[in-house]
Amino acid sequence: MSQSFGEQLLGLLPRLGRFARGLTGSTEDANDLVQAACQRALEREHQWMPGTRLDSWMFRILRTVWIDELRGRKVRQGRGVVDAEEEIVVDGPRVIEARLSLDAVRRAVEKLPETQREVLLLVCVEGLSYRETAETLALPMGTVMSRLARARLAIARLTEDNKTDDHSNVVRWS
Amino acid sequence: MPELDDNTLVAYVDGELDAATARDVEQALETSAAARNTVAKLRSSATFVRAAFADALHEAPPAALVAMLRAATPRGRAARHWLAIAASIALLVGLAGGAVGTYQLERTTTQVHDSMARLLGDVADYHRVYAREQRHLVEVAASDTPHIEEWLGRRLKGQLQVPNLKSQGLTFQGGRLLAFEGRPMAELIYTPADGPPVGLCITFALPGMSGAATEQRGDLTISHWVDNGYVYSVVGWASDGRIHAIADSVRAQLHL
């Protein structure tokens, strides 16, 4: 009936991997990050309050490990934060050719300021509510909303120039 | 009249505003093409971003990490179990309070669209809460399917036969009873081999509810349709195409 802490972490691995992939922008870094975060979680199992959400707790640890330990390595390798629109200019022709390929969206997400990217990933990809996101990142709700809106509009600017049809989310059935 | 700044609009798109404010925003949007444009951008960007990272969910984790977690020793099981039950009870009390609050909202006959929007909002909220449960994913497990069919069918006043979605790669896990505006709503929960659960919610359609569509609620995709006085919604963290295909499979099998 009940699962061990390790088993519960096991169940979360796909989502942790995805969040890490979004934060780091590479599968290799994401694997390192998830590994480090799981190790830290096992060391601190006693700090997790049963009955609360383990996923939020793990996202928080993962993000902390990223900021504390691994991100520096990447920045030192010369990959700084670039504004999303700059990316569009650089890759403009390719983006048009690819017609909003998901790869282009991933690259745009990767180039967002990190503070916006983490909010975007938690809300849009991991499905956390604004409140859960605010708690996970220790931010005020208003900050979550403004970062999320800025991130979403930056991503939309990428898609806007290439849009020929209506991207409404409502798909009518025949 | 609410201020249609980007923060309000993103919260509106994600279903994070309370019902009254959301209605005010909806009204205000009618007179602002610029704000409608922003809403469309905020919606499409969420869809693109979610789709862009959908595949990442299926990447195999490193074997060494899996081995490390399998080796982690269980501890504190009993205490955790009881705390989980207490948390579930607290959650149910909260949900029941929410349902009563919603029911007391004033409704007019012209608010059919709103009632569908509220239903989809509730379906998404319930799914977000329950689909993440590991030990309490369902109220009655699939091993007791005859009971689920009898029990939830009775609450829905119809003949319920749990759809077989094996062709969609989904395994039935069980069901739970929810409520929408004071009426029973059944949720049948399925899981793929790898990935988050998919839900099928069934409740009584309100007068005027009709049509079928696939749309987004925050990060969730919902396919819904009305048939013979019931409204069906298939909800999950998957692409429009995937949810639509599951909904098609359900529609072919299930008619209360």
C-alpha cells in the first residue's frame, strides 16, 4: 500500500527529468542534476513532511541544486543568458523554415532569463498552480504572475511572425 | 471592470482567477481587441511550451539513479500513512466547501457557456489534485470494477460500463465520485505504461450544454462532448491529438 521514499522518488523521475531538461537545456546536464537532487533528497528525507506534495519539494531541491552547484559550471562554459528575441533574430530563417518546430520553442525557452524560465516550466509544463509555484520558488504570487506573463509573451513573439493560421486552442470537432 | 494587464490576463488564461473576476475579464475582453490578442498569445505559448517538453517525460532515467532509489530503505511508513489519510480528509472537506460555494453562485439562463467553462475548470482542478496521488489515486480500485459500474452508474442514473481503453495503451485504475455544482460526477482513471493518469469525467449536462471540443485548461487538455443528457470530459497532460483520440475511443463505447 505505502511506498518507500525511494520508490516515490522513482515515480517522480520522469517529471524531475523533464523539469531538469528545461532548466539545463541538455539531457546530460539534466541527468546530473536529477542525480544530485535525488541524493540530496535522500539525505534530507527527514525534512520532507509526509502528507505534503513530494513533487513540489523535489522541484525546490532540484532548482536549489541547479543554482548552487551545477549552473556555475555551465555559465563558466560560456553559455550565458540571452534574451529570447535575440535568439529569434539569430535563428530567424531556420525558425521560419521549421514552422514553429518544437525544437525552436525549446531553444526559446532555454534562452529566457532563468527567473522566467523556472516559473514557465513549473506552471505550463509541470502543471503547478500559481500558489504551488510561489511556494516552491519562495516568491510572491504577483512575481510568479508577472514572470509567467513576460515569459509567455516572449515565447509568443517567436511564434507570431511565423503564424499564418489561427492558433486558437479550441479545436472544433467536425 | 478589472484592469486587463498582462498579469490578470495570464491568470485568466490559466484559470487562476476566481469565478466572478473571470467573468468580469470575459466581459471586458469583448471590448478590447488588443487584450484578446494578448490572451491568444498567452494561450498558444503555453500549448507550445507544454508540447515542446512532452517527449522529455518519456526519456529513460539513468540506470544507476534508478538502482540508487530502489535501494533506498523504507522508513516511517505507518506514520506517513496516517498523515496521508488526514491530509486526504482535509482535502475532501476543502473540496466539499468549494462545491457548495460554487453552487451558491447566481446563475442565469444565459450562462450556459459559463457553466461549461466552470465544469471544465472543476474537471481540471480535480484532475490536478487526484492524478498526482500515488496511494489514493482512486477511491475504488479497478479490481472492483463491477462495484464501480453499479455504484457510479446508480449515482449517474444510468447504465455505466467502464470503457476498455487498451487500444489507447491505457489501463483502468479505478474510479471516484466527485461533484459538480451539487450533482454527482464520476471520474474513471486510467494510466499509460509510462506517464501521468488520464481521467474520464461524467456528469449531468446542464440545460443548453451541447457541442464537442478539445481545449486547454492551463497545462491540461480536455476533450468534452454532450450525449443524451450527460457531459463527458477526457482530461490529461497530453497533446490535443492524443486526448482527442482517447475521447473518440470512449465515445465509441460509452452511452449512458
